[in-house]
Amino acid sequence: MHGSKFWTYRASLNALVRALALSEAVIAEQYPLPTVDKDLVILGGGASGTYAAVRLREDYGKSILLIEKEPVLVGISIKTVSGKHS
């Protein structure tokens, strides 16, 4: 019984992987995405992420892609002080 569940899950997983690959090919053909070529990617534009990005760019000449989910670069301390802690 255990073996049949494994094969069922595996078959479902294979179908999902094929569907995702097909959808990726269709999307890529209709909506090509630009390629970003950077030395480093930093996730989070809080105090530490922003500081790291600036230091790496200024001190080492690295090209940085800083990704932040908020519309502005703010840290947890600024959110907490302003009463907008999320």
C-alpha cells in the first residue's frame, strides 16, 4: 500500500513539473524577461542590507541588486518608532 501512494505522488509530481515547464516556455516566449547581471544580490533593504550594499559598492566596486518588498528602504527600527511595525 505504501508503495502505491509513493507512485501516485510521484506521478502527480511528474505531471506538475511537466506543466510548469510548459507554462514557463509559453510565458518566456510571450513575455521575455530581461537578464540582470550583478556581482551580488542582497535581499532586504533594512539597515543591514542597505549598509552592506553601500559598503560593497563603495569599498569594493561591486555592482549590487538590492531587493526590498516595501516601497521605500526602511529598517525595522524606523517602522517600530513610527508605529507601523509589521
